[in-house]
Amino acid sequence: MTRIFNFCAGPATLPLPVLEKARDEMLDYQGLGMSVMEISHRSAAFDALAEKTEACLRRLLQIPDEYAVLFLAGGATTQFAQVPLNLASPDKTGAYIVDGSWSKKAFVIAQRLGLAHLAASSESSGFKSIPTAGDWDVDGNHAYLHYVSNETISGVQFRQPPETGLTLVSDMSSDILSRPVDVNKFGVIYAGAQKNIGQAGITLAVVRKDLLRDLSPVVPDLQSWKIQHKQGSRLNTPPTYAWYIAGLIFDWIEASGGVEQMARLNREKAETLYAYLDRSDFYRNGVPAEFRSHMNIPFQIVDESLHGRFISEAEAAGLSSLKGHRSVGGMRASIYNAMPIEGIRALIEFMQDFESRAG
Ligand SMILES: Cc1ncc(COP(=O)(O)O)c(C=O)c1O
């Protein structure tokens, strides 16, 4: 068996021990004589799985009891609507910091519902920066302040959560569990699974319980955090296998030393690649150092006509999915928790070799 290094932004590479455990349990989950995919989401076995998974996540992120943990479907994109539907009203809208494509999408969806206010945007910088706090157009009359902690496409990341008196809401789809976070600072944290939580299909929402409220009857029950909380995230049939994989990922993070250890490894990986890019006259990364992501590192070749050749030769060398997002071009290395430092070393070795042949 040959495992390549997969730099895909999501669905992304998964830790080998998680895949092996899933393989070993595929046909017979815990002696039940069937796979976890085949058991009822209302069975005692699934109750135990859900309980264990939530408990492990609570330990990893030190989530206090005052917060509900929801495992939902629909991806982070569904949360772009659920956040305003559950928190805002036409006279108390959500304020949005737009510093990349995903925060723009979140803003546009909330705006369509008549529930959004643009606090700041860095679109004029090509989303290569984060708007300075002093320039935000925001006051105390908003239901929340929304930001995306890591912009997966342009590769910019908040070092710290923004300081605000408002309820803080964060889309952490592409950096959750990659570093410690003080959950107490947040009203809501949400994240799609397919980067650091595992398999696409399940979406995590951590919601401070005082924010759970009844919604207008025209809003479908599935969109209500309060109803989902009451139903143990099982108002309808959830993506059970993705939920199971999330549990295996949480176990793997805990066994690997927790989010502090993930942060140390992620810093080392990112700094190694940025240092190489900064020394190079052949490659470049256009994001100022203070905004650089530790999860997604876009880079270009100064001679852009070489991008296609780089991507296809890298693929042939076992370095997969380095093509940048279609909206920005170039290359992007997504190096989430499950990417080992060996993957970064192999990428740099390939980049050196490519430069010596094409430069
Ligand atoms: C930061 C961020 N938010 C939201 C999304 C959308 O997630 P989904 O496809 O799960 O709806 C993505 C997808 O990659 C993302 O990176």
C-alpha cells in the first residue's frame, strides 16, 4: 500500500491510525456483528458513541457545561443561515468581518435574510489581510459579531479572537482543534468536519445555552439549535458514520497530546514552509507575515506560466491536490492536523528539484 501526501483543502487527509481503526471495525462494530453504518441512530450503541464523542471533544477544547454541543448536517454553509436565523432579528442584525471568500459568503447569506451588517471588509486587499479593529463599523446594537478564524482560500488567519463586547460567533471550519481556544469568549463556534474533524457530512456547533431560543414557526425545526439540542442532535437521521469518524479523530488528537501538541506541530510545519518560501526568488506567498495561516498556505511561482506543470509533476510525485482554489489560481498546501511534517519536507524537496529543472 502506498499512501501519498494529500494537500487537499477538504475533504482532507485523515490520520492513518483513524483509517486503520475504521477499517478494523468496518464489518463488526464493538461485537454487534454489523458496521456502525448499519445501527440505528436511536440505539443504545449509538447513544454511547454520541456520549463518548461529545465527552472527548469537551475535554479537548475544555468546553464548559454552559455550552451545548451539537452535531448537525448541512455543512458550515448551512450554519451561514442558521447563525442569523437563531440569533438575529431585523432590528438587531449580525455584524460581519469579511476577510475572505467564506466570510463573504456568510455575510451574503445573512444579508439575503435581512439580518446582516457589514462591519469591515478587506476585499480591496484581495483578502490578503484582516481589517484593523479600530476601523470596524460596529456598535453595541448588533446581535453578534461574526468572523471566520481561518480563511481557507486566501490563507489568512486570526492569531487571537477579536476583542468585542458583542456575542462572538466564529466559523472555525478550517482551524478548529488545530490550537487551544478559550471557548468562554464565544457565543457560538461552528465548523464543518472535512478538515480537522474528519469526514464530510457532519457539522459541529458549540452554542452557549442562553442563546438557544424559540424561532418563528415558519423556520423549519431542523434549523433550530434549541430543538436540535433538545433532541440530542437527532431530530432526524444524522450522518452517523461521519459522527463516528469524528469520535475517532477526537480520540486520536487526545492520544497525540491534545490541541496544544497539534498547535506545536502545526506551527513547526507552517514555519518550515513559509521560511522556505521567503528564502526563494522562484516561489512566493503574498500574505503579510502577521496574517499568515498555519493551515492553508497559498503560493505561486514568479513565472506563473509554470503553475500547470508544477501541479501535474507534483501529483505524479505523490504530492496530491496542490492546485490553488479556482478563484485565486496558483498553488495551495493545506496542512491540517493530519498532515505530518514529513509531508512538508517532501513538498520542499520537490519544490527545490522543480526549481532546479524549470528555473
Ligand atoms: C472556512 C470555511 N467555511 C465554510 C466552508 C463551507 O463548508 P461546507 O462545504 O461544509 O458547507 C468551508 C469549506 O471549505 C470553509 O473552509
